[in-house]
Amino acid sequence: EVDAPLQVKDVSLAAYLVTGVGLATIAAGAALTFVSQNARDAAADKKSQLSADQAYLDAADLMDVANITMAAGGVVVATGVVWGVLNMTGSRRDRRTVNMGVTHRSVSISGRF
């Protein structure tokens, strides 16, 4: 007796959109990293120590933003991928849900399996 092939269901458009937004966020973080490195290099070329210190601090702040942006993008990509996998494997009657919340202080992911 031959087993029936695995049925793969359509993935909702929302899962693709969430994953795409996450990838775009990671790309934005990478761009901010590049800008931050250029700003740090420019800080080394400053004539006065005071302006060099301030430029370096600004570059370090921008690098922090870049790191946070890439981490948030990674969370969003993971959410989209998990959403897509659950959507492909779940039945229409037994709908599994994944919810994501983003505020200025936190990122949360919850789901029903």
C-alpha cells in the first residue's frame, strides 16, 4: 500500500508580506550599519578632539539603531516563516494562529497551536 503524498496548502499572502517586511527591515539595518561605519571613519578625520568625540558617539548611536533594526527584522522574518509553515500544514477547520505585536517598548509573538 502506497501512502498518499503530503498535501501542501496555499500559504496566505499575509505570511509572505510579513516575511518581506522583515527582510526589508534587515536590509535597512544593513544600510544603517554601512552609514554608521562611514560616520565612524569620518570621526577619525576630525581636526579637534571634541568634535571627533561627538561624531564618534553619534556613529555609535547609529550602530545601536542598526543592530536593533536588524534584530527586529529577524524576529519579523521568523514570524512570517512560522506563520507560513503553520498555514501550510494546518487544516482549514483547525486554524492555527500566530499574532505579532509591536510597540515602542516591545515585540511580542503569540500563537495557538
